[in-house]
Amino acid sequence: MKIATYNVNGINGRLPVLLRWLEETQPDVVCLQELKAPQEKFPEQAIKDAGYNAIWHGQKSWNGVAILARNLEIKELKRNLDGDPEDLHSRYIEAMVNNVIIGCLYLPNGNPAPGPKFEYKLRWFERFTAHAAKLLEYNLPVILCGDYNVIPTELDAYKPERWVEDALFRPETRLAFQNLMAQGWTDAIRKLYPTETIYTFWDYFRNAYGRDAGLRIDHFLLSPQVSDRLKSAGVDKQVRGWEKTSDHGPVWIELSEA
């Protein structure tokens, strides 16, 4: 089973890019972030014509997450995290697909930091970490993937010294990520490529993609019940070079059958 995560940075504006990538790579499951579309504006028919079922949690202008599956049933389990009934951001959706629980997330950016947006990021992270702990208690295969807006280590940033004060790389953010990982999750990319420079995001400015001046902020975290099934993983970096594309590249993993 091939599972991908992709911050599309506006699903309707980038729909030709998404559909081309789906046709060329044909992942079995896709988690999308930053739909930037209200619930009724999700391009359901175009996705269906491409061969995918979909569930989505939209929001006007901002955020938005979705899970797509090719020839597989999607059983929705949850949308939104517990702990803050006033948080109306569409940042999390969870489903059972092919006997695997898949959580698709778009963690807050948090800039400027310090400040209210950074405080919201850390609170959201706490709520997500609490939910992740509950998922591990099920003793089932769980995958938590998406745009974490976290640069875990210096290896994950081009010129990390430039990111020291950024919300993605501040000590509080990295500590929150370490606390999450300490529950027993496996970073799929780092399991297979522990020391390689791998990026998933390249800014639109200063020819970042051309210079490969990127960040690794899109992650796959695997529960112990599924980490041993990890066969391969990678980034479809070439998609970032397409016309009118997102500033993220799709990230994917392949699992062996249970």
C-alpha cells in the first residue's frame, strides 16, 4: 500500500497539478492539507473521475484537510481534535482505510513567534499529542501524516541558523515534536534515511527550489504496529518544479501487506 501526504496550497487553484500527480504516481491513499476551500467547493467530481473516494473537512480561504483512497473504503473516525470547542480551524481528519488508522493533519504555522499565533500552535500541539497517545492505546496500525510545520533537526533545514527564531524551529516547537515522538512513533523518512538531506518544502522566493534551499516539515509518523511494514519512502520533488505548483512536494511511503 502506497500512502502519500501533500500540502496542495489551494486545491482548486492547483487542481491540474494534483490530478497530473495522481495519474502519474497512483498512490492508494492520499492525505491533503491546505485545501483553502469551503466544504461545498471541494472538487469531489474531479477527484472521483481520477479514481478516488474522498472525505474532507473544508474551511473558507484557509486550512482544510482531506483523505483520498483509490479502490478502498474510507471510514471516517474523527474530524477536529478534542480539548478546545472554540477552535474552528479545519486542521485534522482521521479515517480507517484498509485496516490502518490514518490521521491527516495541518499543524499551525505559529509565526510570528513569540505571540498569540505561536501560543495557539503549542496548544494545538498539546491537544494533538494527547490524541496520539490515545491512538497508541488501541494497539492498531496508525499513521499520522501531514504538514507538521516542524523542522525537527538542523539536518532538516537549508542553513538552519536562519531559522532559529522561526516558529517552525524554535526550541519549544522541537521539544513538542520530541515529546510526541517519545510516545513510540517512528519518523518514516528518518528510519530509512537517517543522515540524508531531504526536503519537502521550498519557498517561492529567492529561487529556493532551484537552489534546493528547502525544509523538511511534512512527516509520516508510524505506530509500532505498522513501522515494521515500511518498505520505502520518498519525496516527489519534481512536482515542486511544475508550473503553478504548491510550495510543498508530495511525500510518500510504501507498506508491505500485513
